[in-house]
Amino acid sequence: MKLSSKDLYAVQAIFDLAFHAESGSAQIKDICERQAIPARFLEQVFQDLRKAGIVTSKRGPRGGYHLALPAERIRIGDIVRALEGPVHLWPSGRSREPAESSSYAVAQEVFKKLSSGVEACLDAVTVADMCREADARGIARRPPPAYVYAI
């Protein structure tokens, strides 16, 4: 199984929100700068994450995105499923069983179990786990930028 760039960017962005914008929201441009993610791409990713209830957004000068759930409740599997759907290691193009269906059924069952195992691994890690790992590595939390607003 190979995760897409979209999946990896989504995990990085959610981690960024949890780690660097602990108590508030973050704007896409700030996340993109910290994580080296293209802004247009991240906007599309956040739309899927918003639909899945992982992030919420607020418009306006002090707006941005923030986590809809505590980091302890957001699993990496939730992020991947929000973008890709359930994990299926069995080829989706196989619609007909071959003449020797017993070997097909055995292989299909094995790949179903493998798919469940991959999902379990993705669900075993939360965004809070990533934040603890970053703290353990001594990664500094960056305060939100101070925006100046003209009155």
C-alpha cells in the first residue's frame, strides 16, 4: 500500500493545526509555509477534511481552520479514510471470479484481512501521538503570526 501525496499532506496539515495552533485556528498560508505544502492543494484537502468533520473553518480576518475534535480523538486512519475511503488492498477492477473460484475466494479473504490490519495500524496512531513525538524530538512550537489590522 502506498499513501498518496494528498494523504501525507493532510496528515502534515492536521498535525500542524494540533501542534502549532493548539488553542486557535491557523490560516492555510501559515500551514503551507511551515509544512511546505502548495496552498491550492491544501485548500482542496481541507474541503474533504471539513466534510468528514475533522476540521472546521471560520471566515474573516481572524479566521482559518481548526480541529473539530481533540487531537486525541483524530486517528491517522480517520484522515486517510476522509480522503480515500476505506482501505482496500484487493484490486477494485476485479468484478468477475475466475473459473477456479476457490483460489480466488482464498486470496480475496486474505486481502480482506490484510486491509483490516492496515486500517488497524492507521487507527493505532492519533494526532496527539504525533504531537508527543514532536515534543520528544524537541521540535519547537511556533506561535501564530501576529497580523496587523488597519482600522
